[in-house]
Amino acid sequence: MNKAKRREILEITVGVILLSLGFYFFLLPLGLVIGGVMGVAVLIQDQVPVSTFMYIANIILLIIGGIFLGKVFFFKTVYATLLSPTLVFILEKTIDSNYFMRHMNESPLLIGATFGGLFIGAGLGIVVRNNGTTGGIDVVQRILNKFLNIPFSTAMYFTDGAVIFIAMLINFQLGLYAVGSMIIIGIIVDRLAIEGKAGYTVFIVSSNSDLLQQKIYEKIDRGLTKVKVVGGYSKQDKELIICTVDRRELYPFKMIIKETDPTAFTFVTKTKEALGQGFSREDAKW
């Protein structure tokens, strides 16, 4: 197993641990239903143990995910899918879910919804960033994202919202807090899963593009794209360099331009998401 794969598995493990802790210690003891398999488990916890229902539902949805999303997805997902209910099962047998919340004398619902959302959002965001899933309703959200091009956070609002709506019919106040928690989760997932791959795209029109290209390769080891352009005023043929870098590389990149060709026309745009060969350090240069 290579280093990148080990890191991916480690990050997915950390993500699942975070969301399991957030669910078990903050949402479950208060009966907050944030949607998905965990939300349904809260609704029927008096009839079926939480971890038992999670096992059953996750395995069924894992099979569905394997059918629609392929074998690679199935084998990559099976680990996190089984890890989450396993952690909840271990916690059920060792620690009372009310261990922390029983000490919250003021605004327990607000604290539970906020910190539950933070933990679950962070955990889920880390898992999604590594192209994994925790199973359950996440599989449905992935299917909606893949086949209907629905943003992951929107799919999450739609599927989880249906479960929360049912919870609101049972207890409207708890449902409102659950909505707030779900919004927090959605924001954090987008920040970690999408903006975590964000960067800046630099466009440079230079009369010394070959030297500039060489310096970029030498100093920040980034690939780039060169496009033939024509100056609107001068009518001269020039080359436009396009290069996407991450946040840490932007300042040294600008210094390279300043030192190599101070007269180069440069503009920088914020790139919400950068995918494909050439941006990730695990990928080869373009």
C-alpha cells in the first residue's frame, strides 16, 4: 500500500470517528434528528438499538451503492460504512451517551446542535474530500450527485430534510434545532470537501514565457498551460500562461513573476475547486 493510500484511509478513519462522536455524545442524548440513517436510528431507538439499525440500513444501502456506483466505490466505501456503526456499538457498551450533555445546565439543545453539527460536518467533510462515504443516506446523496449533477450539500439538504420533517411533526422544537445543526454540517462539508481543493488560477501574458515557465517548474514544481494569444492593441503574438496553485504557493508564485518579468500582465482569480491531473501532488505534472 502506497503512502497516498495509507493517508487516505487514515483521514477517512479520523472523519468517521469525528462524526460518530458528534452523533453519539451530542445529538443522540437530546433526540436531535439530523436526517439520514443516524436520524432514523434516533427516531426508532426505543424499538431498535441504534447501532443495530445502523448496521442493517448501511449494509442495504451499501449494496445499492455498489450497483449504481460500481465495485470500486463499494470496496472503498465498505470500510467506513461498517466502521461507523461499529464505533457506535462500542460506545453503547462502554460509555453513556449522556456523559457530556448531562453537565450542560444552560442551553443544552443549542450546545448539542452546534457541537454535533461541527463534529459531524468536519468528519463527513474529511471523508467526502477523500472520495469516500460513511454509507447510509450518503450513498443516495452520491447517486444524486453523480447522475443528476446535484451538489452534494444540496442532495444532503434534500434527503436529510425529509427525515427532519418527520421529526418536526413529532417534536417541532427539536426539529428546529436539528435544522440548524444540518445547516452547520452542510457549510462545513462544503468548506472541507470542496474548498479544501480550492486554489488560485494565475493568468500571465509575458514576453519571456519560456524563462518564466522554467522558473515555475524549478521553484514551485507546478505544471501549467500555454495558449497563443494576440495583443488587442499591439496586434503582436504572445503567450498566455495559465497555472493553478494552492494558497501557500500564491505568494512565492507572484515573486517568481516579479523577479523574472516585472512587466508581465498578470491577473489572479479564486478557483473554487481544482480537480484532475496536475493540481494534486499525487498527480503527475501536465
